[in-house]
Amino acid sequence: MRIVVLASGRGSNLEALIDAQREARLPITLVGVFSDKADARALDIARADGIAAVHVDPRAFGSRREFDEALFAAIAAAKPDLVVLAGFMRILDPAAFKPWLGRIINIHPSLLPKYPGLHTHRRALEAGDRLHGASVHFVTAELDGGPVLGQVRIEIRPDDTPQSLAERLLPQEHRLLVACVALLAGNRLRWAANGVHLDGAPLDRPLQLDEDGELVVDAR
Ligand code: GAR
């Protein structure tokens, strides 16, 4: 499976995909990393690994729509099977990614549908939640609102801060993203009109990552 990653910053989720691919845990080829930030560490990671690294500068375009069209034209030229948003911090114009529906996913640091948007760790703490986590979902016109493929949960501790929660969640995000991409690359998960299908059957709730890094149907 040919994969393009979009990232605005640190790129640790990109690194997790590269590591899994290198260790033969993931049958993918990374065919491009695109960023809206020239200094994104994700671009350095890609370059160091010999992956095409492309900065598309929003300031070079008159409107958000023109930027998005140029970005997706460049993505299309890389001929990916799947586009992965991994810490891409811009809102995309749904018209620009319409041809990619079902082939574009995002990782988000909350148990969606809780806390779409920003400051998810702080919001989970302020709400007094006992569980937090991350979700991988298909991207749709609704911000962080597309069908969720998989989630990982962590417990919130009484002394957690937004930072401690983010730090504890991040390695779990990496495992979740790798596991979701593995199922997609194996053609086991796909987007259908009525939601997400696993092995041809509709899922009525997101898969949950277990301790072994496997995505399983949640019995609860
Ligand atoms: C990750 O925590 C990801 O879930 C989050 O940004 C971080 C990127 O880290 N994404 C969002 O908040 C998207 N709304 P990374 O650059 O190290 O992969």
C-alpha cells in the first residue's frame, strides 16, 4: 500500500509508521510527506529516510481553497492508496479531498465523538473523565467527525495534567495508528456507505486496541 502522510510538526506518528515498515510489521511504502510548515520535524524525518518531503506554503496561495487544491494535486501526483493525517493542524476544504473519501484517515487525541478540535487533554481533565484516549477515523466534511475505525483508551490518574496525559497517550497513539494502517493495508477494513466494515461486516462501534497491539471488536 502506497501511503502519503500529512504532518505539521513533530512527526512522531510518521516515525511510528516508518519504524513499523522497516521492521516488516507493516506492508506499506511511504511515497511522500507533505507539510504546511517548512520547519516541521516530520519533513526532516522523511528526508533522513529518503522519502519525498514536500513543503506546501499556505502563504503562497490567495485562499485556503487554492492551497488545498494545490496540496491535493501534489498528493495525487504521488499516487497514494491512502492519505494519513498525522498531526496535520489545518482544516481542509471538503471539496479538495472529496475524491479521497474512504482513502483518507486522521489520528485525533480523544475518544471521539468526545472532544473534536483542540485542547483535548485539558478538556477531558476539566470534564472529570476517568478515561481518555485516541481515535483513528475516516476524514469527512465534518471536522473530526467521520466514522471511527479504531480507538485506544488510557485511564486518567488523579494527578494528571494535560501534559502528562499527552505524554502517556502518545506511544499508544503510535500503536493505534500502526494497527489501523495494517488493517487497511491488508484490505480488511474499508469505508462503506453505512460506516466502517471489517472483513466485509459492518462495525457497530470502533475497534479497540488491546494490550498486544491488536484491534479487537469491543465486547462492552
Ligand atoms: C498527535 O497527538 C495527534 O493525535 C495530534 O497531533 C499530534 C501530532 O504528533 N493531532 C491532532 O491534534 C489533530 N487534530 P506527531 O506530529 O508527533 O505525530
